[in-house]
Amino acid sequence: MISKLGPGTNAITWFEIPVIDMNRAKKFYETILDIKMETRSLKETNEEAAFFPFEPGVIRATSGLVSGALTKNSYYQPSKFGTVVYLNAYPKIQPVIDRIEPAGGKIIFPKTKIVAGFIARFLDSEGNIVGIHAEE
């Protein structure tokens, strides 16, 4: 059976770990994982992010690879309830967005253009924050 997600892809394309103090969190993850993270400000979403190592130029939604970032922003905070997981909305994000509210969810972060395509976030039927991503 061929997946509707596309050949060679994963259901998860991205994850974010909310932080309060970016420098402290970045040092923590770099120390425990023995890695070097790159910090950037994301003008599109008014966020500061420190990215886990990834292969530049590879689009996660179609590569089958998964990466993520520490994220500091005004609309969600760290909690014991987990991180934001981005599900693959391949091939286009809008049809997935259109089905969220009729299915009992709520869009909390609208479709937003980023370097690697588009993202959106929603509350699922249970109150979890979940993200979706697609190139188109």
C-alpha cells in the first residue's frame, strides 16, 4: 500500500521544544547531546529558535528525515505536557487545515509561510497542540 503521505516520508516532519531562556536551554541540549545548535530569529513567526543539527537544504516533508528546534515565542510556554509535533500534511497543507475544525479541532496558529513551505498549529479534539507542515 502506498502512503498518502508520499513515498519515503514520515508522519512527523518537525518538532519544537518551547523554552523560556534560549541561552540556558541551548546550552542544556548542546551539553547533554554533545551537539552544536544554530540560533536564528524567525521574522515570519516572530520567534527565536535554536535548531538541532540537520542537513541544510533538505525539506523534511519529502526527505523522510526529521529534525526540530528549541523555540521561544509569545504563544506557548514550556510545560510538562510535551513538545509540539508537526505532522506531515503532504502534498498540500490547505486541505488538512480545512478538515481540522469540522473534525472537532481549532486552528490556533494560521497557515504561515516559512522557508521550508507552510506550517499551521491546531488544538486537537483532546486539547493537544499539534502542528502540520507541507511544502505547498
